[in-house]
Amino acid sequence: MRLTVRDDLLNPGDLLSGAVTYAMVDYAMGSALWNERGPGEAIATLSISINYLRTAREGELTCRAQVDRRNRTAATLRATVEDDGGRLLATAIGSYSIFPIRRDA
């Protein structure tokens, strides 16, 4: 996924908010796993751990995620966030729950 850094995404120190990076990672990981789910399966984030290496004040950011392992009930994924110069801003690992969609709820 891609995101253009805007003024409203900066924290009071004029740096990209960590919450924005977290949201990018969660969305990218969820999207990667969503593409691998089967009929009648839903997913939910269990945990994400992010290593913030540097930040950004402007430009275009790219987050890439991949599924490392998936079984019937859980998946582990990894993601990276880079700026438009190819500099690594963050790395992350995450775990997700996979469960059947309840039709009676």
C-alpha cells in the first residue's frame, strides 16, 4: 500500500505519527492475509510488533507485507515501510486469527 505524507499525519514534532505507520502495517498485513482466506473465513489482528528505524516529514511511503506461515486458525506475517528514496522506516511482524464467519449472529 502507498501513502502520501500530509501535514495532518504529522505529530506535534512535525514527524510522521507512529500511529500512521502502525495503521499502514495493519492494513497491508490484513490485505495480504485476506487474499489467502477461504470461503467462510474471517480474520482478526492478534498482535503487531513494530521496529521504528526512522521517520518521514514528506514524500510517498510504501508498505509491503507477506504471509510467512498460515494454518487453519492462525497466521504470521511480516511487513516493511519504506520512503520514496528506498530508505527503510519500519519493520514489523504480526499474528492474526483465522476463524469461521458466524451466519447466525
